[in-house]
Amino acid sequence: MAEEKTAEERTSDEIAQAHNACLDGVYTINSVIATPADSKFGLTDNERKDKVSRTVSYLKHQKTLTDWTDEDFTVIDKAITDADAFTGD
């Protein structure tokens, strides 16, 4: 298992990968919120909220790291706001 690095130890490539992972999280949040509970994916309302809650937790953690440079967090911030509204947090 790879050793977890602190924010101050991440390389620019690792920062870019983390930002891309955040954007993947945005996609997940937006998709789950937009997909009704009775859809083909078969997630209940509680399962949808759990999935969004886990994903937004990751985004919020990433936002606390201090080594970001010029990455744009506009869509990430919106996804956090939307996820909090969806989950009731």
C-alpha cells in the first residue's frame, strides 16, 4: 500500500491527479442528484444520499489541503453546495 503524503509533499502531478479526482467527484454528485431513486441504477433515496455524502466528504477534505496552486474550484464549490442541500447538511 502506498504511503499517504501530506499536502506539502505532493508533486505537481499528484496535485493535478487530485484535482481531476475532485472533478470526477463533481460528476458523481451531479449524476446521483439528477438520477431519480427509481431509475435503472436502483439506488434508494438513502443510498443516493449516502453516496453523495461520501463523495462530498472527499471534496471537502481536498479543499482543506494547502498546496493548491491555480486550480479552478468553481464547479467543485458548486457541487459541495448542491451536495449539502441534497443531503440536508
